[in-house]
Amino acid sequence: MPDDRLRYLLRTSRPRFWLYLAGPVAVGVVYGARSTAALFTPATLALFAYFLLPANVLLYGVNDVFDADVDAENPKKETREVRYGGDSLIPAAVALCGALVALPLALVPRVAWLWIGGFLVLGVAYSAPPLRLKTRPPLDSLSNGLYVLPGAAAYAAVAGSHPPVLAVGGGWLWSMAMHTFSAIPDIEPDRRAGIETTATRLGERRTYAYCAACWTLAAVAFGLLDPRLGLLLGLYPVAVALVAGTSVDVSRAYWWYPAVNTAVGAVLTMGGLWRLAHG
């Protein structure tokens, strides 16, 4: 049924995580803008629309196609996510969503092309052979800085220049930690499937420490830009320490993070809007 296939496609795109790509676009726009007039333009709207849905179909569709064998051992595919079963809809949708990037590329200045191109390259190389970075620790963690690239593209599109190095570095470290934390519930399924990741190599306890270190460095980087940003991002190493030091099941805690990240992103965005409104 067409409706069933559409629901399947939407579940493949991970709606719970849509703002992981679109949220950084909003943050990048408000901090790159010099005035409120720059917030809503054809370029900013095209970037937000692309990274809200098509980019997620591309990213997670490629992941599911090349992870079909691995996902047979992953219990979360039975409930919160969808298991790829060979439906030709997914490769076709991935190809279409890859082509749709032409729209934002046509609207943004060339200074933003580097960041969009970086997202496409890393987004595909993370899951697809021959690189398949997700099975090459620590490249699986390092490559997940790709989540900051939509925000960098948005900043560049609005400001006409590249974003601050500290902002990109802090966002990259944050993304590395978030990715590796999300891999903790998959440690045993990945080991059974013969997949090596940063989390399987470190084990659960040392992975917590790795995430705390990355999130701490991210907070320091943002704190050098603005101490208030450092304090906000400093919540993450505290949170991971609480999960590691209590009886909270990490598989449950992991699903809290979309709400936590959305709230933090909203605070960042509101801070940028306050700066625009009050000079």
C-alpha cells in the first residue's frame, strides 16, 4: 500500500532525529546574520528544508541499506526504528534526496559549498563501502562531526564567510561524543555481528569517559567564544557522568537526548535572536 511505504520511508528518516541536522541550520543562521532581515531568505529556507527531511533520508537510508546484515542483530530495529528489507523505495529515495541538494546549492554563496559538500561526502562514506567509516574506529566517531556541517553551511550562507574555528571545533567534538554515546546500547549487538566501533573497542565504561572528555572539550571551545555558551554545553559531561554513575539504563537514557538536544538548541537559537534584537 502507498501509505504503508510512505510511513516506512518516514521511519527510515528517523523523525526523532530530524533536528540533529536542521537544528544546526537554525543556530548557524541566527549567529551568522547581521540583521533580522537575513533570517528568512530563499537560501536559509532551502537549507532548513533540505536538512530537515531529504538529508535525513539520504543519511539514514544509506546507513540502513549497507547495514542490513548488521541490523539483524539490533533489537532497536524491532521497535523505535525500521529494519531495511530490500525495498527498492529506499535506494530510489536516497538517490532523489542526493539530487535535491542542487536546490540549496543554487541559492547559497560558494563559500557555503565546502560545508555542504563535506556533509554529503562524510554522510555517504560513513556507511557505504569502500570506506565504511563506521567500522573503522576511531574514524567512526571522528567522521560524525558531519552533524555540525549544516550549521556551518548556514552560517557561511548568511555571513558570507566561514564560521569561527572554535565554533566548528566545539560542534565537531560535541557530535563525536553524541555519536559514540549513542553507540553504547549497540555494543553487544555490534560485537555479535562482528562490527568494530569506538564503543566496542573501548567498552562501556571507557566509552563513558571518552564521551565526557569530548563534551568537556566542546564546552571549553564554546566557552572561549562566550562563557555562557560554555556553561550551557557544560551540562553534557555532567549528564553523562550521572548516567555512568547511576542505575539509569543507557538504552533508555539515549532516547532522552533528542529532547535534551532540542532544548539546548532552542536556548542557543534564542540567544542568537536576542543578540540580533538588542545589538
